Amino acid sequence: MKDSNYLYLMCNPNMWFGNGNKKNYQVNEILFNLDRTDWGVSSLKKIFIGMQGIIKVSRDDRPKNILDEYNIEKLESGIYATFEVIDFFPDKKDGRVSIQIVDNFFHQNKIISKEKSKGILGDKFNAQNQGYIDSDTYKLVYEAINEIPYNDIPKLKKELITEKSKEIYPRDEEEKVLALKLANYKCEVDEEHTTFIAKSTNENYVEGHHLIPISQYAEFQYDVDVKANIVSLCPTCHRKLHSGVTKDIEEILEKLYFLRSNRLKKVGLGITIDELKYIYYGNI
């Protein structure tokens, strides 16, 4: 297999439902929630199941009056997502490829800017076609993403829900999923703590843990169920925080607090290390 075994797919928002179609105002929401889709790949033939690639938006030339009518913002140029090919239909008109999104940077509010995308893709960025990139270029995409700061903003608390006559604070599974992705599926206590490949992610198995426990939601003005407060841990470190001796818990808390204290402040969850330790020692 040659090195150019990654795809780049081009999205022109004004062509999604056909050139100038009024329904193209929906593209923002479609890209934001994109998970699986079929994509036209014209004359490309060197495609295989399991192939990876990127989705880029080179320009958004949807008419301003349409965007204004639906109060939709013009999409920035940049790299919006990575994907994996799950099926390929070369014999269909123009060719079709089915893709599963791996990382939706738009959903994570971390798209790669036009300037950085140009630096990564070169002439391919402005090209109004689709094609192939090599593994070095693909790696640059993830290097650029890791340089983008976390989008940490305070969130209002969620409404309590009732389960079996008991009021509980609801959890947002998407927050945990994104937190683990942002941690690159590594244990934040020690990146060398590898486990096994998880079937759900095809990555190193880790578990999400609320550094400030969910049980403390009433003590804070803002939501505790946010990415900034969810750390990625191997199962051993996770269990140790819940069931270990005080010395081991203290050691882990000090490490995680050092990593997360600034992000916690940004989301309205300011807390001192002594306050955090008190919460855990009181729950043992």
C-alpha cells in the first residue's frame, strides 16, 4: 500500500442539497451532528474499507439572504472532522463512499482554522475537488487539534430528574465521551497506564471520573457535569480514588488538581485542593 492512503473530502455548503438550494441553510446543523453519511467521491478509485480521512470546508458561498433569513452563520474555512470508510460503492454514479465520523471537530468547537489548514494541506486546501493525502499530513491534523485550547465555559445546572422516587442529578454522556477523546484515551494520572483496546472506541480503555463528584452539585452555582471536571483514568486509578487508602487518594488528587484547577475556574467550579481533599476523605 502506498503512503497516500488517506482521503480528503471537500464540503461546499451551497452544494449539499444542490447548487443554490434553499435547504442548504441546514448544513450547519448537519455538520455539527454528523455521525454517519454517504459522500460522493467522483472518480476516486483507491478507496478501501477502514481507510481514514478528513472533511474540509474550503469556502461557504451560500447566498447571504438565505443565511440571514434563517439566522445562520457562514461556516469558517477549515478542517471539520476525521472519518473512517465503512463501505465503498465505486460502480454507483460518481461513486459513493459511506463514512463513520471518528472526531467531529465542529461538534467539539475545535475546527482547524483556515490558516492552519492551509499549512497542513497546502494547495489541496483550496482545491474544489477530493483526493488523497499521506500519513504525515494526516498526523499533522491531530497535532494541530491538540494545540487548540479547550472550550471551557460555565454551564447552567441541569434540572433534577426523579428515578424510583429519588431525585438525582442527570449526567450528559456526551460530556464524558468528549472528555475522554480530549485526553487521547490516556490515564491522566500516568499515561503509561495502558489497559486494553475498547470495542466501543477502538482505543485504550479508560473511564471518566468527575473530579468534583456529582454529589456536590448543590454546592456550586454552575454545572459540575462538564468536560473540565471529567478526568480520564485507567480502571485501577479510578477504583483507587473510590476505595483506596488516604495516602494514595491524596497523591492522585494532587496530580489531577494541578492539571485541572485552571479549567475548573473557567467553568465556575473554583475549589482549593484542601476543599477537594475534604470532599473525598468525607466520602471514604
